[in-house]
Amino acid sequence: MQKTALFLVMLMLCAWISAATITLTHYERGWYDYSGVHNATNDNYIASTEHRDFFVFDLSSVTDYIVDATLKVYSASFSGVAATEIYRMFDVLTPVATLVAGGTGLTSIYNDLGAGTVYAERTVLSSEAGQTINITLNSNAIAAMNANHSLFAMAGILVNGAPGDPYRYIFGGSGGAVATQLVLNTSLTPPVVPEFNTLALFGLGLLALFVSKKH
């Protein structure tokens, strides 16, 4: 009986042990402005009152379940009327090939980059200019990545910023040699975590069993 109980505990613990930490470099990145312009040769990813950015990663090498993810972005420069800006990230419905090809007058893509399912939100500080910042992706992003181990796109905007507002931006002067990275922690099993009360009762039961056997 004790061996069976210990075996069950080991199985539960193994379900939470990460199989690996994987770091991916961006496949593509860039921005669209409010008129629908994107130059495919420009990998700057400014987010401003007039620009929405995007990042694409190739998840084809990821074979295990993704349990959490962090986007590591070089903040470059910051310009605003306050010392903080709120950056919000969304899913992208536009096919990746169309997204990265760019062009002019593609306002539907610009609109897509600022709406949909929220993947993350972070307050960016002016004091973080010139630093690499971490953006934690939420459960919506994790689920989407686990459902699509291929080219995966996400987009970002300045919250409370729109064309015609006083010009503000984050990630100005970005792109070039400094890569954007996606850091994934993976597991051999699906990321399902039992409720704390269930774990507590299970642990107490094992403890009682152990004590009874000792006596």
C-alpha cells in the first residue's frame, strides 16, 4: 500500500517537472502604421500612437507541452508625456505569410494587430529604455501555442494611444542585431495543476497512512 501511494505521489510530481527550457529567436518582427504600411525589410518593432508591432516565432521544434512563456524584448528608446506606458499584446488572425509580406493600404492588418484575444499586458517604464524587458504571456497565449506548433504570431499596441494623440512611443530605434526571444518552459505532460485543496487532502491521507503503518 505504501509503495502504491508513493508511486502515485511520484507520478503527480513528474507531471509538474519541466522537461526543458527552450529559447527561440524571432522568425520575423515589424510594425504596421495606421495607414496600413509595413516594409518587409524593416524589423523595427516600435509601438506608438501610430504604430502597432508584431512578432513571429517558429514553434515547429517544440515537441512537448508549453507550460509558461516569456517574451524578452529589447526596449530601445521611450518617448511619452508620462514615465510609463501600458503595452498590451493580442493574437493575430492574419495569415503569417500575409503579415510579414507587408505592403501599403493594409488597414485591415493594422486593425487586426490591435484587437482580439489578449496575450499579455505590461507597464513599460521610461527607465527601462535601453534594457531587455520580460513580458509574461498569459494562459490564452499558452493554449494557442500548444494548439499550433508552427509559425506563431502575436501583436502589441500602446493602450490609450491613437492617431492624432500627442505622439508617444516605446521600442523606438529597435530591431537590427538585438534579437527578440521567446523563452518557453515545457513539460512532458499537459499543464494541468490540481487544486490546492485536492493536493492537501491527498498529502494528509498519505501522512496518516504512513503514521498508521509506523505504529
